[in-house]
Amino acid sequence: MPDTPESQRSETAPGVMLITGASRGIGAATARLAAQRGYDVCVNYAHDAAAAEAVVADVQSAGRRAFAYRADIADEIQVEALFAAVDRTLGPLSALVNNAGLTGPISRLDAVSAEVVHRVMAVNVTGLILCARAAVRRMSTRHGGAGGGIVNVSSAAATLGSPGEYTWYAASKGAVDSFTIGLAREVGGEGIRVNAVAPGAIATDIHTASGDGTRLERIGRAAPLGRYGEAEEVAEPILWLLSDEARYVTGAILRISGGR
């Protein structure tokens, strides 16, 4: 078996990680696990400063540097300020986890407002792309970077469609899948690997925020594994995709859904 080029071995070594939407759920679990694996972490959040600071404290208790930064990733100016803050505070970025996302309230398509659709697309698609763009400008060897890894948090909804719940959210995650594949092929020769995880029913507050407090248990029971997943069960594959163990993996969409 041929030796793996050193440049590919080092591209995903622990360094500086930015996680969007990291004050809760999958993002927070990823931040805590990243600290255990040796990363310094920027905890991006949109609203809950106290929750973000609690995640920062957990990262610091693991012996790593961390700070929280409030930014709406749907806003280009705020995205640029977020990445500049990472540059100043932690140093060169080596990993981006595009986790921030929202569904809007559960409803049929014929009852949803245009405002909800616009906001979901702005965060889940436009914001994710803007963050990836900022990361590529820093990581790509074409721009003088040292390489790195990007993991986009998609959803099993991209292929299930979420009928009667939030088809627009499913569509946004379908866009994430397409973008992941395209970007992986675009920057693979520049030292950047791009992958996605597609969680199913995971125990986060996104379900109650959508207006259905019973959804998590109901969907979880329907999975072939007979239960819903925990945020840590998504964080672990994310860290694997960013690790040297996955150095030949790019353009992959890893389904984490209990078989759904």
C-alpha cells in the first residue's frame, strides 16, 4: 500500500475548529468532543449567550482554548466578522462544522409563510455556503492555507422529504447535500476535504422548537433501531470525518438515522 502524502495526513490534524450553532444540541456536543480530541474551538451562536458560554467553559475545562461569538450566519458581514475573530483569537482555521440550522414551525406547505421559507433557506443554505466560502479562503493551498476539513450538517429529511411537517426544510438539506458533493470535488486538490452528516431523529430542542413535543419519541420508535439518537452519536462521526482516519473520505454524506 503506498504511503499517504504527508500533506494529506496533516490537513485534518487537531487545530482550530469553528462550529456554527454550537450553543446547544449537536453543535455543543461536537465542541465538547473536539476539545477532548485536541481542538481549540470557536462557539458560534445566534441568541443564547449563556448557553454558549457554558460550552466555552466545558471546552476550557478540557484544557483547550475557546471563545463564543454571536453572529447570524445568514448575514455576510457577520460571517466575515466571525471568521476574522477566529483568526485573531485562535489562529489559522483547520476545521469548520456547518451545524447552524432551523426548520420553522411544522405545517403543510400550503400553510407556511414566505417569511419562514426565506429564513430557513437563508440560514440552512446561504449561511452555510457563506461560511464554507470563508473557510476555503483560509484553508485552501491555492490561497496559501495549510488545508483542512469541512463537515456540513445535513439531515435525513433531504431524502425523506418531511411531508406534512416541513418540506422546505427537507429541500434546504437537499441543497446542502448537493453543495457538499460539488465543493468536495472543487477543492479536493487544494488540501480540503468536505463531507456531510445526515442525522435522523436526534435528541435536540429542534423538535420542540418546531411545535411538536411528541415528534422525537414518535419518530425514534419508528426507526429500525427502535429509538432516537443522542447528540453525541452525531458528534463522534463528525470528529471522525475530520480526523486522519478519514483522510481518503471526501464528498461523502454519512447517514446517522438509526436506519430511517
